[in-house]
Amino acid sequence: MSMIFPDTFTRLSGTDIPIYISPNAPHWFVPNTAGDRLIQELREKDNTPGAAHTKNALEHLRTQQFLKLIPQRKPAPYSGRGDVLSLDRLTECWIHLTDHCNLSCRHCLFSCSPNTRKSLSFEEVEALYRSTEALGTETYYITGGEPLLHPDFERICRLLLSKETTRLAILTNGLLLPDHLEFLGTLPKDRLHFQISVDGLEENHDAMRGRGAFNRLLSVFTLLSEAGLNTSLAMAVHKGNVHQMADIVTLAGGFGIADVHYLWLFAAGKARDTSHVPMDELFANLVQAETAAEPLGITIDNLKSMEARVFSSPGIRHDLGNAGWESLAVGPDGSIYPTPALIGNSSACCGHIKEGIEQVWKQSDELSALRRLSVVMDEKCQASPLRYIIGGGDIDHSYYAGHDYIGHDPYLDLYEAIALHLIETAATPIADSEAFPGIRLQMGDRLTECSHAEGDVALTHSNCVLSLAGTRGTVGAFYAEAADAPNTDIKNPVCYEEELIHHIPESARVRSYGCGSPVQDADLDEGETLVDLGSGAGVECFIAAKITGARGKVYGVDMLDDMLERARKAKDEVGQRLGYRNVEFKKGYLESIPLDEATADVVISNCVVNLSEDKTKTFAEIFRILKPGGRSVISDVTTDAPFPASIQNDPTLRGECIGGAMVQSRLMAMLEATGFTNIRIIKRFFYREVQGYSFYSLTYQAVKPDTTRAAVLYPGPFAGVITDQGEVIPRGGILEAPWPSATHSDPSAFVLDGEGNITNQDAENSCACYQPVDKEKKNAQPSGATILSTGKKPSGCMRCGRPLTYLDMEREETCSFCGETAMANALCESGHFVCDLCHSEDALSVVKHLCLSTKETDTITLFDRIKKHPSVPLHGPEHHFIVPGVITAAYRNAGGAIGDEEILSAIRRGADIPGGTCAFWGGCGAALGTGIAFGVILKSTPVKATERQIIQKVTGQIITALGELEAARCCRRETLTAFKIAADLSQEILPIPLLADGTTHCFQFNINKECLKSGCPWYVEGKNGIKGEWLKVKG
């Protein structure tokens, strides 16, 4: 299918790198050099890439992949936010407590001073709190004047923080904080935030606020730092202090203050001419401040706020501020305004608290008119392709500059410059390519926070405060709660087979969340170094610790202290159980992994990369820490097509790995652009459906290239394949190609040795010219022989082969294989005890493999194939999971509508049935296993009456048949009986009947010491026919 480049995208001019933007959607992307060249050629010619545009098969493929990544659909018409949004919650409320102040600042917007005394009473604040609480308000800002001068300041703080979900931000000059420090220490620090005004260094600050004010403020910073209170600095920028913007960042860093906010001067009155700073000068100094902030880890929230819009989900229109929709401000006289900056302007007043805040919010004519305004109506914004990214002008700046809420913001050019700067800064470090077209970065690759969008429309925030110091992201909070107690909102808890995790404490097992098992798919070798990104409680790390052994090394990296604390607590116990310690946990982020270059042989991650704020950085970091030839094996949630922003921005769906899911084609392209090769999908399963969109659990591997090459044969089934280097290998063809050792086991191609033999696939030469083993010379395996693959005996005691003695009552014993203590119901004559886990651990893997890979449709034939495997003993609880595995596998192969997950579920359920149930529970494991299989096929649950009755009847008839014989247990006899009855009953019960026509000749009677011989319906002596008939079920 031909792809064209959509005409909805515009190439911006005046940028250092090519940026294409679709203004109305909105969406943007940065192509590499080859991609930009292709787009220009398409636009100059016929807009359709054909043979003239591509030189070879790989270039043609890359061209098609590139164009498919670009959205083709035109956006739906948009008439403004008023037609989309609805009044839902008043999320925040600004309270201008008082215009009384301890200073008389020259630039004060409200002319506050020690002489002004207007204030809200405590009773008025309390009534306001009660009414806004009912409207859903959870963030309160108190300002002034100087709010700390209010006589009821402390009572008001306690009131506003009395609900556990509320936050309080206090805007202050800071000088009075020492008088309240002891009290402030009693408030919840994680919900308390300070924004302190600073006007530059000493000379500038004192010129505005009085001599000595700056040095007094420095002493306050010291106290706040020692008290651990969340603090940000706010600087009102004017001509006299613009050159000190970077100095304020350095000042903040010296006191451990992590946030800086710049306030752009309102262009009103004399300030328009005397203090207003040209846009290019503002921007240049802002970039200098950014440069100073980066090594200090300081956030400039003017950049952070714009970043959230630039790197939001594609298609979200940001349309003016949240004033009147989600936010209101109350002045010291009780008057209500759209924003705190408009307090005192009579033409902006919307009502009074005496009318009721809800009444004013919903019914005020002024607010209704404000809510009807939109970027659509702003002629100046409509000329900008970035209009729905920056969200239009700020209504406060527009009001002060032109006495109208839209159309007059003098800083619009600054916002655009910031937006383009952020795109260029993010895209430039990503590798460029002149060879094949690709996308270096696009909208949605980074997602710094969830936009609170309704119908794909989001609102910007008042410039008075753009972020709260010390707040943690949505995803971090979501998973931190799961560290303390399993989060029932997270729909993806991970489960592992017991043999993988029996050395892991229970406290660490139950708090792991994921969508796959990359630690099992990574094909780990002993002695390798593994890094687990988003290690959580450490389950995958502890599994890897056992596999890599004492010579290996495992690093777990997580951003949450809660999870790290839990993992570190479990680490010592794991080390004691393993007998060595090879695990280390580090705090860090996916975008900045705290490990040296070329550290890891393997990097794994389980459903975490989708949570990354910057996936391009994350993959670059994975690439960096891998050794050449190392591999990343990642399980994550993906989808086949872009999904709406309503899913991307849902906090719960983000935490559940849905909101950050990548489109699979974009994921592959991003891995290729990072430099990975030999990328392959290992497995893919349906995960969830949300709002009609399907999501999949994808496990994939990507390799960091090295210099290793190998002779590679492509076996088919397709006509040929293209390597990452552009070479074509036809079906049956051989090519020497880059082939890192991590790719050796890849089944899609054969790796040949010097003699042309396949080296990466298990195979056996079955040529008839080989001399067959003489059957007459084969000796029957004695009962005491050891199974070489497991070290276990095939009958009797698995330790020594001697007969078992069953106990009348269970008691604690130590397992002779693993050394763990468990309840025992049998010992051998030598006193050995083998727990159920060790009894079954090798057989479980065998049964899973054979049941998932077989094409056999006959239950008895498949059962005998499994029974002849050396890891399966004569008797034991292995049969409890063999039976349901065999039935479900045979049913699937006969055409039944079940898949791998249902077969594995049946096997897992059967593995939970302990040994000896035929005598200790009164229910044979083969009978229960049959019931399990029918339950999986019929999808029975405790509340499905019909299905529940059916499987109980099936189990009951088998138990009845087995009870007809007075005999010691024989797992083969009871399993064959179960299969025969199941096949008979399935004729009427199941959509597709089961087969049980395989040979029932017994091959184990000579090693079964309790064999009934001729008393058994399945007994055969030598090669004679069956001695007896199938045991009929009476009644």
C-alpha cells in the first residue's frame, strides 16, 4: 500500500533541526536527516514513494516504516473549550488572607504594606474551606500581603491540612518563618509547600525590600533546609535583575532548594516602558539559568510547565488557563476573582463569598464569559502552529496589557521560544542518520506527567505558581503504595513457579507487578551480570541471583525508597538461603541509570519502561550500560495503533502500564534508532482491552552490537530476509553476518560451524545408516538406578531408591534435596524425606514444555511420552499436573478453543495438589486433575452452577471407579482410568470430544513393587493382550 506524507504537517522555519508540526491536532515530530530529505522530495514530486525514491529493499522497507509512523488522519473540527469541557471539580482555591505586610515593596502588584489592614477572618476562611471541600478542592494557596502576619495563620494552616488529601502552598517573603518554625514542623511536610520571593542578589533584593532583607532571608533558607521543608524560590524578573536569573539558581542550590520560578513582569502602566525586558534577552538569560540548574538538579518550573505541554500526548489541545474552570481566588475583602493576580481589579470581580462560592463558580456571568473564551478566538494565537501546545496567552498578562483576557499577552513569543528550545534540546542528543529515514523524537515519546484533559482538551495553570516543590509523580505515588500493601488497583501482579522463588521470603514475593517474566526469557548463564530496571521488591533480582550463581552479579534499580527498603530487607535472607550474596540494590531512574558504561551482560525490565517519562533516554541508557554483545530482554505492554489521550492520561491506567504503552511499530523504530540490532519479539499475549483498544504483553530482545560474525542460514518459510545492514538472505541461503553471541539461540536463523553444521538448535541425526541399539541387549533399568539429569531415583525413595513408609500423622522433616523444612507424610526405610517441590521441580518444566509444544491429540499417547522422560518418576504428585496438562493440550490440538495460558493454568492448579491425596484427602490427584482440566475448558467458577456440577460429576465418577479396586496406589493405573472415563464423558460434555485410544500396555509393572499384576485392568504380561477389561463405572 502506498503511503503519502500528510499535508496536515508544517515544517517550522528558523530551527536548528527539522521540526514538523500538525497545528490543529496537535502533533509534532523530528525526523532524522534522511527522513527530512525524503519528505522534501515527496513534497516536490508526486508525494508517493516508489522505486525512484528507494535504492534497495531495506531502504524501501525503512521508507514505508517511517511514513506509517506519521499520523494520516485529519483532526476533527474544534470550536473551542466551552463546547468540550464541563464544570466538574474546583480543584484549587487561592486565599489572599490579608493585604497587611511587613514590607513595602516597590513592585508589589497589590500595594500591600504595614499600613494596609484588610483581612479575611478565621470564620470566613473556615466557611470558605467547608464550601470548597464539598466542591472537590484539594490544593489551597494562601498569599497576601504577608500571610504569616494573619493573627490566625497557624489555625488556618491546620484547618486547610486537616484532610489527608489536601495540599497547602504558602506564598511569602519568608522573613517571618523563623517565628513559626516549631509550629510548621508539626504539619505534614509532604503536603506543605513554600514559595519564597527573592528579587536577585543582595543589592537588587535590598533595593526592593529594604536594607538587610537579603541577609535575613539567607538565614531563613538555612533554617528551612535544616527543617526539611519543601521550598521554591520565586523571582519577579525586570530590567534591573534579569542578568541574575542564573545567580538565583546557584543561590537555591547552595541551600538545597530544588525549585526556582520566574515571574514575568506585568506590562502595565509605567512597567511597560521602564521595567519590561525584551523577549530575546529574557530567553537568553532563561537558557543560562537552565544550564546552571542542570548539574545542581534544580527544576525551573517555567520550563517544567511548558515541558508538560510540549511532551504531552498527541492530540491534546491546551486551551487557555484553568481560571473559572478549576480555580478561583478570594481577596481579603471576600470578593471572588478568576485568578490571584486579578484581585483588586473591580472589572474582574465575579462575586462575593457571601453569595456562596458554588453559586458564583457556576452562575457568575463573568466566569461564564471567561469559560467561553478559547484560543480559537485569539487572532494572534491562530497564526502560530504551536497554539495548542503552548495553550495560548496567559489571561493575567493579557488583561494587564490590553484589558481583555485574550489577545494581548506580550510574552507569547517567549512561550514559543521555550517550546521549540525544549524540542531541540531533547532531540539533538538522539542519533541522526543520513542512511535511512526515521524519527528521532516525536510528541508522546516523553510524557513528564498526566495531563488532566477532558475530551482531549487541557488547561494551563496560573503563572503565579506553576508547580509545588517536593511533589512526587503520579506513577511513583501509585507504586509506592503497593510497597506497603498490595495495590488492588494494579491489575498485573506477577506469579512465578515455586521452584524459582522458594529461596525468596514471602514478603518480597507478593509485591511484584509486571506483564511477563523477562528473567526467565533472558536465557541467563552462570557468571553473568544482570541489571533489573524497576526492580521493585526484588523478585526478578533474587531469581537471577540463583541462576547466575556465586560468580554472577545482579543489580536492582528502582526510584522508590519504599520498594528499595523492602528489597534490601529480603536480600540478606536470600543470601543466607543461597549461601552467597551477589545482589545489590541502587536508587535511580530509567533515564539516568546509576551504573558505569558496559556493566551488564543482560538488562531486564518487567512492565516498567512504559512508565518512563523519556523512553528515548531510557533506551539510550540501557544501550550505554550494556557490554558489546549484551542483550536487553524486556516485557512491556504495547498496542498496534495509537490510542486516545483519555487512556494515556488516566493516572490509574498509567500505573497499570496501559497509559504509557508504546505502539509496537514505534517501539521497534526507537530501538533501531538507538543502535540496537538483532531485535526480535520473543512472545506476545493479549493483555487487556480498554475503551475498545487492545493491549498486548510483549517480550522482546535487543542486542548491543559487537564485532562477532557468523555464517547464518535462513531456513524459511519466507522467500528471504533483510539483515539490519541491508543484506538479503534468500531462503536456504547462507551469509556471513554480524551475529552477537546473545543472538545464538534465536530460532529464526541457523548458525553454522566450520563444517556447515547447525549449532544453535537442538537436533539429532536420524539417518538410517547409524547402527540401532540392539533391543535384546538393553537391560531393564533397576529400581535403584539414578536418573542422570536430575540425580533422583525413578521409584521408591528419590534419594536412595529404598521403599517408602507412610506416616499415620504428618510431621516436620528436612528435605534431603533442598534442606528446607516441610510437613512430611512419608519417609523411606533410610529415613530420607523429599518435599513435593523437589519431587516435582524438574518434571514441571518438562510437562510444560511437552504440553505446549506437542501436536498429539490422544491423551494416553501423550501421557506415555511424558512418562518415559527421565525426570518423571514412577509415582508421585507429578501426575497431579501431568493429567490436566495432557487433557488440555490434547483438547487444544484436536481443535478446542483454548491456548497456552489455559494449559499452563491447568498445570499450575494441578501442581498445587500435594502428594498422597488419594489416601490423606480421599481424592486421587488424577481424578482431581481431570476435574481441573474440564474446569479450565468449560471456564467454570464457583458461581457457575452448570459448569460446577459437570466437573464435580466427572471427578466423582473417576473416584467411584478407582474405589472399585482394593489396591495400593499406582499412578499409571489411576491416570489411564481417568483418561478413559474423561474421554467417554467428553462425548456429551465438551464441544470437541477427547481421545484415549492409545496403547494401554503397561511398561512399569516390573519396577512397581505394589503392582496388582493380573488384578489390574491394564496389566500386560510380556507381549500378551490385555488381561482384563476397562473398569466399568457402576450405575
